Amino acid sequence: MSTRRFETPDPELDLLYRDLADQDLQPLWELKGLLTPTPTVRSVPHRWTAKELRALGERAGHLVPIDRGGDRRVLACANPGLDGAPYAVSTLWAAAQYLGPHEVAPAHRHTPAALRFVLEGTGVWTLVDGDPLAMSAGDLILTPSWSFHEHHNTADQPMLWMDVLDLPMVAALEAVFFEEGPSEEVERLTATVSDSERRYGNPGLLPPPGLRARPRHSPLLAYRWADTDLALSRRLDATGAEFATLAYVDPTRGTDVMPTMRCEAHRVRGGSRSPLVRQTGSRIATVFRGSGVAVVGEHRFDVAPGDILAIPSWTPWRLEAHDPLDVFSTSDAPVLDALGLYREEELS
Amino acid sequence: MSTRRFETPDPELDLLYRDLADQDLQPLWELKGLLTPTPTVRSVPHRWTAKELRALGERAGHLVPIDRGGDRRVLACANPGLDGAPYAVSTLWAAAQYLGPHEVAPAHRHTPAALRFVLEGTGVWTLVDGDPLAMSAGDLILTPSWSFHEHHNTADQPMLWMDVLDLPMVAALEAVFFEEGPSEEVERLTATVSDSERRYGNPGLLPPPGLRARPRHSPLLAYRWADTDLALSRRLDATGAEFATLAYVDPTRGTDVMPTMRCEAHRVRGGSRSPLVRQTGSRIATVFRGSGVAVVGEHRFDVAPGDILAIPSWTPWRLEAHDPLDVFSTSDAPVLDALGLYREEELS
Amino acid sequence: MSTRRFETPDPELDLLYRDLADQDLQPLWELKGLLTPTPTVRSVPHRWTAKELRALGERAGHLVPIDRGGDRRVLACANPGLDGAPYAVSTLWAAAQYLGPHEVAPAHRHTPAALRFVLEGTGVWTLVDGDPLAMSAGDLILTPSWSFHEHHNTADQPMLWMDVLDLPMVAALEAVFFEEGPSEEVERLTATVSDSERRYGNPGLLPPPGLRARPRHSPLLAYRWADTDLALSRRLDATGAEFATLAYVDPTRGTDVMPTMRCEAHRVRGGSRSPLVRQTGSRIATVFRGSGVAVVGEHRFDVAPGDILAIPSWTPWRLEAHDPLDVFSTSDAPVLDALGLYREEELS
Amino acid sequence: MSTRRFETPDPELDLLYRDLADQDLQPLWELKGLLTPTPTVRSVPHRWTAKELRALGERAGHLVPIDRGGDRRVLACANPGLDGAPYAVSTLWAAAQYLGPHEVAPAHRHTPAALRFVLEGTGVWTLVDGDPLAMSAGDLILTPSWSFHEHHNTADQPMLWMDVLDLPMVAALEAVFFEEGPSEEVERLTATVSDSERRYGNPGLLPPPGLRARPRHSPLLAYRWADTDLALSRRLDATGAEFATLAYVDPTRGTDVMPTMRCEAHRVRGGSRSPLVRQTGSRIATVFRGSGVAVVGEHRFDVAPGDILAIPSWTPWRLEAHDPLDVFSTSDAPVLDALGLYREEELS
């Protein structure tokens, strides 16, 4: 498509506009909406229900083998505001992945980083660069940028988890690389405790500095629900508040687990609610336990375990708990932070 | 626009696809081109010539007062690969700004950060949060994110400079904020040495730690051509190479001058050339002195002072000098670096 | 004492030496031993046995009330190489502290930082700035620089622990400050889980960055033996080695727990030994479980639980385990590291 | 010397004291002066006059060849409070070094770091790891830890400079290593601009991150008086104050030039004075230009160019200028800072 040709009744100016277009130039003074008082947000608040995700995942499980055309059985959340792009919010991909009993999703790697938050099931292992990470409901599993990863289900039940990737950001930066893993059949490795957890999963204790891995992401790749559950309880005890948020961190630095995604666990006491806040940057949330309402912009979504929520940039949101409500969320906050663009406002 | 409805001759699967679309979900296995072996790059190599930029700037200077519709007389480089978007490369805005004799471009601020590289002229001051920074050919002037800035020309000649902004990135992150400056007429301040330079422009000497400003960007806002020229000569002397690159840095940290843009000065000895390299991330370059050829992908652009070049992500490029060639370039490398996505390859 | 007057048979030079001394100057060329090929080390390898420490602690418990002259019942290890200075090695104070049943050691604070490693007993609480930290055998408790701390024993048994302070370093830097706590009787607070542990003791989970304390030391002040024990087992599992070392770290940064002392836990499998190493800087070690031999320089010390060892700078040392051997050690390594003076050699 | 045996009229306690001494233990409650409300400071305020330093340096120049017993003609400042130790303050060595016309001080290296501040003369080169650094009055020259360094005088005049080393600290940490340089005669290299300055001496411009040296100290090894002079003028202009202090910094990080010594330049306008302050840590100062009074504790020292001052820890000090007064000072502040022990108070 050629460069836009602006038009104006002033003939001399119109001639200038023609010559600008010929030279692939545009007159700034005719461009509207570039520098807006507050952000122009393309994605809209949205909820995908666990009920539908599970039912559609099961149907796909019957109809679509894992090797049909791709190598993952994934239902991608497509935000209605994004003109058909398969992204849940402007900067994040979110999806439900359904892995049937004894199925295997083969190894590959890509520069977009991914995380998995397990909605239900147990008995699946994700191998990250060969290290088998057990997956069970409530666990957070990281497959950082450019690490080989595969999944296999040793159980007789399927597993449903949420995938989140920074794919829209990496694509916008034009830095997507992808590579298939080795094609030979791999051994379906399992382990009670992953190597990653043995080395980096002990509170306050690490290998000596000289023996420590220094990747760009957390060397701890699995965060267990039992730990998260206890930490949320302790946080509420320590602060006495109605609402707690904890950040999942790289234990070697205390920073976000990956450079593009901040992961957080939230707990709201039954009958209480979190403050109404808005932040620059996009967020995906999913309910793990409890029920209540997620207020996102003008919407009030009733939420149940497994529901996935799109919380667009600079959109006010809060959680209201009927029962005690546990929510996992992830956002592009580390990127906004690193670039000096993070803003946060508490509205009530 | 509604979520894309995939179709397939298999009736049961087709029904699933309909139900997925109804729920704003998409089947990953039908999506193509998401995870490509190497980056999908939208912008294309391009050159805007100084000759045209200057001529069109002058014409706009006659026809368009600075307050017509916007408050800058700016010709935006529109990369032919970007479907009419007014961006020079996928992540950066570049433009030629023309300020006539005794004109004033009034104050505003925005979260997108900007830099100015002066192509020709002298006698203009940019006020950044009130500090008057003199502008002359070869100088780099920073107007960091959210700092008020205005320009005024005290000379009888116009000035032409290149603007580069991280606007496409900040827009993609949905974090654009904008604010007009105070509307009253301001005094047209000038100063021989800016406050910024007095405090931060001395080699190897800084205010004591407790008295140092700690913004997210360099507190030194002006980099003078005389310093750059000498530093490039010294670098070639020190290494004995045919080609030198220097990074403009925040003197309080040694890091990039702003969190979103790396600025570099390049010098190629006459008759020599720089290595052919490619990097993830997008780059804008402009020639300051000398002549030669810029190889960008399949293109060989003859270049002269004031030409602006678009160097897309992962596209091989090199500089070939007829005369000694001095080039300024800026890229989104700090972002790719911070996110663990920076890759660089030397191809020859 | 006046400045040293050097003497020489050369009368003119001797006159110069007299005049130098009169002006408080010394001729470098007459000074010996200032710049030695390898470090001049004043402290010597030494072991204090648990048996003696316990017996003498008990006797002191009968004879010396806690308020006699000082406010701690502490037996300070005096290295025989240090000319009577009450320091265990050149840069560290080490001591056995004995707190009788239901005794209280009142609050004070000082710029020298301290740590406590509990050798035996349970039922004591250390309050650090009011936060009650339970103490039991194998636990590491921090009382960082300038934090108020007091100890009280709720049990019917005494407790014996090892204190280590960076006092010789802080004294050499002439930066010792000291302050008594409030004199009124305090409530003998206890708690099952300290506030510090509730907030910072959860693996891989922290308060959000904005709500995180940012002291110069670890905000986690208690490290439990059960965690250390498990982490050492996992480390041996992960590496398959005969010997494991783990660093106690600040969970918000992954750095040493305090800026002056590195804390480490070591485990040697029964019948095995650690490599013979030497490092710049001084180290204190104590055995927690098992028996064996500590080789330190020319010495072979038989060691049993509760023994305290002085390992001087640049002195080769190793651990040899009869039974599985667990050792806690602390050193001034963070200081040597920060100053660029840390060297380490493996000798076998 | 054996461990101190405390005595007491109480026979049972006296027996305990005997047994403690036998076991190399000391009763804390009998030790006095360990934890003092404010620092115990051993060194005293002192001034060594340029007149005496120069006269004695010249006499030594006639009588002592550079290879007599050592390889430097150095007059070490011995603080009267330090019991004959050849240190100017508790943690720093300071000395006047006198290098005669055409003399050479041969190469060696040591872990104690050194700096040279040139009091008078020109035409000397210090080679640091082979890079020739010109020395002239007012220049600061660094010879960082473990770098080979030698000096040679190409002029017909002698040079007098002040040496400061962190030797007392490195010795207290028992980390002194020393090595002679190669014994063969070296070429007396000179250069107008050192390699260090060519690479790192340009304001706001550095080699790209991947080509940058990353030592523990500043890679810029020479700081020229002309730059310091201009920076001090600009600082006074920028702040409008009566007194300016600037820190010499590592241009790649903005940190202190070496991990153990902070270097500062001070200027007091004629007839004005600096605030009365005290800091933890020891400081050495020397006057470069002007005259006035240095208040240090209870002392008022009249000062002239070349005088060296000892400013002990926690001792109030100020500068009073008759003429405009330029003073160079260096202190152990980076160490106190790194260890969390730095305190500063303004007293007037």
C-alpha cells in the first residue's frame, strides 16, 4: 500500500501533500490521534468462562489430534477489540490448553516466553530443557524464552491449563524465532522434584554465587500451589488487610520471573473486595478458587474457577469475593517498568 | 469485527469452529505464521534524501504556520511496508522538523520519548523543563519521556533536524499520555551552557551521589558534535580499525541515554567499510558528514549528509565510505536487551 | 608515642631521618613487611570445643548474672595469634552465649552486625526491632546493624548459641555506634511465625515491589534448620557430589544476608571430604551435626557438634566426615568481594 | 602472647576466669570499650606542610637512590595517634613521593590500590599496565589494585606528588599480595593522550557495551586538572553556592573510581567557607590552589598549596578560604557505604 495522500482545498498545499506522499512523507499536522491525553486502548474487557473452555477443549480433544497442523491443542482467546487478531489483550496471548490422557505435545522452543497456570488435573510433566516439572492444579510453570519445552500426560484424566505468552510484544519487536525440537521419540521423563526446584526452590538458600545460573529469567521454573496458598495466608496475617497480592519472583534476584511478564497471586477475603485500581499495560487473570465478581471497566463479570479475564491497559478493575477468592494474574508490567512507562492509580 | 470463523469440510470439526468463534476463541492449529523460524519484518529498507526533506520542509515553512492543527512543522517518514502507518520503522517514528527564522514551537510533553539530531543550522534553543539547550549541526538533544519541551529559533536562518520518537512502541504498550504546556507566552530563554551540561557534562566528574538527579534517562540532555568528533577520532586511534562506533551514554550510569533508544555515532574511514551485521530490532540512521553507500538488505543507497535511512529488524546492513563518513543512528536495542531478545550477527 | 626515628651510620642520612621523625614522616625504604608477596596473617588456626564452651557457660550461668557489668553472658573466643585481642579471627568476633532458663538479655543496638547460630536448645525468642524470632537448634538468626535486639528464654532449659559479629572490621573503620534500648520492662513477646518470616520466608514469593522493605540486609531474619537440612539434601541430589555448600541469602536480592558476613551451610557425606581450598578473608565455622576432622593449615582438629573453628585468611582448609557432617560457617567474603580483594584457590 | 587472664576477688569467679583464659576465652562482661556510643578514633587531626615535604623530599633526592632498599622515594605520613604505624589516618596511607629529573621508579603491582595527586611539576609518565599516563600539577592518576605501574621523569625538574593507598584496610583484611614487574629495562614510553583517555575520557560517549572493559575500578585512569577546574566553575555557576564538591567517577558506571577510595574536588569561593560536617570514615586532603584555614576537630590549620591533612573519622571539619581555595580529598567512604556504615552530619 502506498503512503497516504492527504487532500486539502488549498491548491498549493494540496500540491505539497501530493509531493510528500510521493516521497513517503506525511504532514504531522494532518495526523490525528497520535498523541492522546490518555492511552488509546484497543482491547476490551472480556471474560472466557471455564465452562465453555472445558467443554470446547474436550470436543477438540476428540476431534483434533495434537499433530494436526500444529503441535499443541490450544484454544486461543481472541479479544473482540483486536480486529480478529488471536490475542487476549493487546500485548499478551492467552489460551486454554487441553492435553488428553497419555498424550504428548512434542518439544520446540521460541523466543516468545510462556507460562502455564494449571486450572485442573494432575499427572502432567512439562520438560524444560530436559528437566521434568510436575504440573498440578494451582501450579505456575515457566517455559522461558528460547527454552525447549514439551508436555506429556501420564494420567488417565485430561489436564486443562492456561497458557500466557508475550507473543504480541515479541512480534511487534520483530524478534520471533522458532525451532522444532529433535524429532526422535523422547523418553517421557518424570521426577518428584525437578532439578530446578532442588537447586532454587529452597527459601533463603541458594548455591554459592560462583555456582549459580544467571539466565535472564528465574532459574526456578515451578511455583507450587501449596507454597502460594501458605504465602497468601501469611501475607493476610502479616498485614491484617482484606486483600493480599504477592509477586512470584526469581529467587536469585527478587525480580519478576521473566523480563516480560509479572506474575501475581491475589487473595480476597470472603465478603471483601480489592481496591479499584488502574495501571498502564495489559493483564490476564484467571480464578483459581472461590467465586465473586470481577469489575473491569464498565463490566461486572461473575467469575468462577477457571474463568479467564482480559483487563486492558489503564482500565479500572477490582475483585469482589463472595467466598474467599484466589486469583492468578500476569501482566506486561516489567516491560512498562523497564521503559519508565508504568503508572498506577488507586481510584477508591 | 467479530472473531474469525475458521471453516473446514469435516462437519463435526466445522461445528466446533463455529462454536469457538462464538466464544471468541480460535484454534491454534489453524493459525499460520505466528511462530516463524526468523522474524517477520513489516517495514522495508528505505532512504529519504536530504535534498527532498529540505525542499519539502521549506515549502511547508511557507505554507504551514506552526499552529495549524498541530504545534510542530514535521514531515513524518512513512515506511512503505507499514500499510500507511506514519512510522519510519516498525518501532520508531522518524521525521524532519523544519523551524523557520524566529519561529517558536510551543511547550508540551508526552510519554513517548524523543531525540533530535541537528542536520543543519545553529541558533535554536530547545527548552527541556525550562533548561535552554543550544542546538547546532551535529548535536544530539534529548527530550525524555514526560519532560516539557519547546523550541525557538533566534536566528535569521531556518533549522532542519531529525526527530526520532519511540511512539510506535509506547502506542503498542498503550501507554501514551500527552499534555499541553502552559498557554501563556514564554520568555525565549537562551544560555551558552545549559544547566544540564554544567552539572553532568564534565568528563569523569559528577555531583556527589547524594546530590545527583536519578531520572530514568540521562540527566545530560545535550551531546555536542565537537565532543563526538573528538571521541570518534580517539576511538579510531585507540583501536586502529577502519570503523568506529560509540554509544552516547548517561554519564551517571554508563547506560543508554533513554530506556527505549540507543544512540550511536559511527565513523568509517574514507575508502573503508563497516562489517555487514544484522540485529534484532529496528534502526534509524542519518548521515552527518561524508558520502558513500549504505547497504541495507538488498538495497544499496547512495547517501549524502542529511539523508535518513530505515534499517528494519534482522536486516543485514553496512556502511561504505567514499570520503570519511560520519553517521548517527538510533535503535530500540535497549528494549530488546532488557527483554532478553537482542541478537546480533556479523555476516562478513 | 612519637613517630619512629630510624637510625643509620651515614650521618647526613641519619640527620634526614631525625628531621623526618620530627615532621611525623617515615622513609618508605626503611619500612619492611608492608607489601608482602602473600598476606601476612595474624590469627592462627584454632578450635574451641563444645564441651568446654558448654561447661564454662554453665559455670558462668551460676556465677554471673546477666546484668553484671554488661548485659550479655558471653564467652568471647580469643585467637592466640591476636596478642590478647578478644577476636576469634582478625575480622570477626565469635563467642558462645549462654542464656539460662527464663533469663532475659535486654535490648540494645549497635552498628556492628551480629548473627546467632543455635547450637542446642529451644524456647528462646530474639526480638529484632520488636519482631519475635523463635530460636531452636540449627537455626540462623540475624540481628543486622543498628537493629534493636533482645533475647528471652521461655524454657526451663538453658540455650547455648554461637554469636558472630563483624566488630573488628567496624572498629577498624572507626564506625562503632551503640545505644541502649528503652529501660522499661518489656513484654516477653513470642510468636509461632515471625512477621519477618510471614512476609519474606516463602520460596519464590514476595510482596509486590512497591510494598517491599529495602534495608541493606536481608529482611528475612530467621533461617530454619528444617529448610537448611532439606536444601542440603536436595543440593547433594542435584549435583551428585560428595560435598555441598549453600549460601544463606537475602530473598529480595539473592545477595549475602548482610553486607559484611557471608553465611554458608556445608554438608559432607559420611566417609567423604570437601576439597582443600584457601580464600582471602577470615572464617568462623561451627559443627552442627556429625563428626570428623577439620583440616586448617597444618592442624587436624577432631570436631564434634558445637565446636567452633577459626580459619584464618589464605589458610588451606577442608572438612573430612566420619559420619555425615553438617557445618555452618560465616566469613567476611562480602567485604573482600565488594572491594575487589576476594581470591580463592582449590589446592586439591 | 597468651589470652588475657582477668582477675577478681571472688574466688569461684576467679577460678572461672583462669579456666576461661586457659581455653582462650574472655568474659564479655569484663571487657570495656568494645561497643562505644560513638566511634573510638585512633588517628588525630594533623597537617604536613608542603614546605617541609618539599624540602625533605629534595634532601632524600640527594641522599637516597630510588633502589635503596625499596623502589620508591616516598615519605610516609605517620599520624601521631597511631602508635608509630606509618599511616596518615587509620585506614589510609598517604605520602609525598619525590621523583628526580630523569629518574625511573620501576614496575610492580600490589592488591592495595593507589592514587596520585600531582602537587607540582610536569613531564612525568606513569605506566599502568603499559599505558603511559602523563602527569602534571592538579592531575589525578589511578593505579588500581593489582595493576602494574611504574613512573619515569622525562623532565629536568623533579616532581612531587601525593600518594594515597588503601593499604591499612587491605592489610587489616589480610589480603595484601605483591609482585615485582619484569626486571629487564623497559622503554620509557610517553604519549600525548593515554589509551585509557582515548577510550573512556570523552564526556557522554563510550564504546558500545559489548566492547567496554568491565574492571572493578574506573577504566579511565587519568583525570586532568583543566577538566576539574572547569567542572568546579560550572558547578558553582549551576548551584550559586559558596562551596562546591565534585566526585571523580568511573565513566562507565558513575560510581567511585575505585572500590575503596572516594575522590573529591572541592572549591570554596574566596572569603567563604564550607559547612562544618562530620562523616564516618577517614579522609586525606591536600590543597591545590589558594590559601585559608582547615578546621579539623579542635585544630585550625593554616593551609597552603601542597599541604596534606589528616581528617579522622567522625571529626568535624570545614574549609575556610582566604583566596579561592581548591582542595583534593580522598576517603574510605565507598567502603563504609558498601557496608552500610556511612553516616554524615552537617553541624552548621
